[in-house]
Amino acid sequence: MAEAPQSYAHHTRWDPIFHFFLIPVFVVGVIMSLIHFFAHLKESDLRDDIHSFLIILFFVALLLLVFKVRLYSLKVQDRVIRLEERLRLTQLCPERLRSRIPEITENQLCGLRFASDAELPQLAERALNEKLTRKQIKQAIQSWRADNFRV
């Protein structure tokens, strides 16, 4: 299935395995282990309570692991975007603006990555002068540059 052209309204990326399988499975696992623990709390001995608690701990740890792995990949992606966009700004911006590139925040760089080469210098200068957020930058883009390789 071909992806629709990206724009501000349509650039969110969903990973079906992560968003619609892993997260629900581990959330259900945590919920079911909590139900099991509290349903059998009064009728069991201490050894069963400890076992039930360890199951809860295991599912919570797995859920946290899934989220941490996702966050690590997003952080690496943001670092690559930061490097890529600083290089692109160096190539496309006039000399007066190049000296201000270090002032652009990581969030602003992540928003600017969607701007076309033609509008990048003006939008970067506006982002610096007006302290635009990532969302405001994305909303200001006229000619969207798709990013189909993000996590």
C-alpha cells in the first residue's frame, strides 16, 4: 500500500507491531497479573503471593523495557536529525545566518527537517527570531519535504 503524501496533517508514523501489538499485549499482561494477584490474595499462602507479585514485577519490567527500547531509538533518530539539519542549514543558509545555527534547538531542528530546501533559510531565521516550537515550525511549512525513514 502506497503512503499518502506527507503534510502537517498527515505525517505521524504508526508502527503496527509496536503500537497495536506489543503495547497492548504487555498492558493486558500487567492488568491480568494485577487481577490475579488481588483475586487470590486472601485465599493463598505467602509463597503464592510472592509468586503472583513476581509475575506483576516481570510484566511491568517487560512493559518498561519495550518503552525504553522505543525511546532509545527515537533519541538516536533525533541526534541524526540534529546533525543532518545542521549540515543542510550550513549548505543552504546565507553567511549571516550560518553563525546562528548553534542557537537552533533540537526541537526546532526536528521541525525544520520537513521544510523544503527553498524555504528552509527563511523558516530557520523565523524560528530563531520568534522562538518557534516544533509544532509551530511544522504548521508554517508551505512545501513539505517528506521523511519516510523515521522511526
